[in-house]
Amino acid sequence: MKNIAIIFSVVCIQLWSAQNVYMTRVEKTNDNTDKFFYRKEDATDAVYLGEIEVQGFSKDDALVFSSVYKKAKEIGANTFELKPFENIDGTPQPFNAANYKVALYYTPKEKLAAKHGDMYIFASSEKDQKISVNRKDYTISPRSFLKLKIVPGEIYTISTKKLLGSTVKVQPKANDDNLYFQVSSLKVKSDNSGVGGLNLKSGDIIGLEKSYAEFLSVIYKEKNP
């Protein structure tokens, strides 16, 4: 009976923490082979395609993104935005990482504005991360990120402030895309496909693929430098 009780408890915990990603609305579909999935800006040419709802909290944000990405590509979406739930009076509710909606769009490539001049550094989903950027110290709380202005040609050194931690040096060029990194104490397996995953791993500093990083930027909170 004791073993049965333990198994029942484990199953209940798994069900309680389970997460589901649903396609809740399909307005139309678009036939395209775009691999990217970027955050939608104020583009008037974006075509609304549908909506996804994420139910349940998960610490594995890469897995959540993968599920959202796959469903978005089923209807040909290449851009997205967070769609807040509304209160009775129509005002947006605060973001809830355990339940949120993502609106899906198709935006012509030529209408996507270039994004450069910033460096994003994301914490992991579980613990504070201490880092140094060009010898200036920062602490990034769980599920938040730091956004720093960068100057083309300058060298930026990112360090994890640990005895055996990692250090990455980057030198952005003019008109380069934004830089995206995640600092994590977890062992994260890199994805070399270059599509919707993680790459450029260097110990506990990971270079993020742009689509995944822009997804994190809407479900994580920006921290003031």
C-alpha cells in the first residue's frame, strides 16, 4: 500500500506540473517555408493566422518553444506576439507563465525591420545568475533578462563570475543582428541545426538562436541595468 501511495503521489505531481500547448484558433493558413519565427513588431503588413495557448508551467523553456514553433509552422506563421488575457473591464492581465496566449502572424520578409545595436543576456529559469560585462557586475533574477546597448567594433567580455566559470568575448560589426546569450548553471545540450534551438555553447554561457531568444524576451521580464 505504501508503494501504491508513493506512485499515486508521483503521478499527481506530474499531472499538476504538466504543460500543454494548444492551437486554439486558426483564422487562415499561409504556405511558406520560412524557418524563422520572430517577434512581431508594428508591421501593418502582418497577416493574422491564429492563436496558441500554453497551459501549465514548465522550467524547460526550450521544450515549450519547440512545441509552439512546431504548431506555428503548421499554419505557416513566421512572426508572433504575446496576447494578454483581459480583465472584465478590458484591461490586460499581468503575464502568467503558467497560462498565456501567443498570436501567430505571417509577415513578408521584406517588411521585417532589422534589429541591431543590443545585447540580450537571459538568466536561467531557476536561480539568480551573477555575470560581468566588461568588468561591470550584474545579477539577473530567474526568468528575467538584461538588455544592453552595444557599439560596433568594441569588444565585449561576458564572464560568469565563478572560479571555473566561462568567459565569452564578442566584437559586433556594424549592422550585425542583436546578440543573444543565456547564462545557466545547468547542463544544456546545444542544437547545431540553427533553427529554433541553442547554439554557440561555451560552458555555462550559451549563444541563443534569434527565434528562441525573441520568444524568451516575451515570457521573461526585462531587468533594468
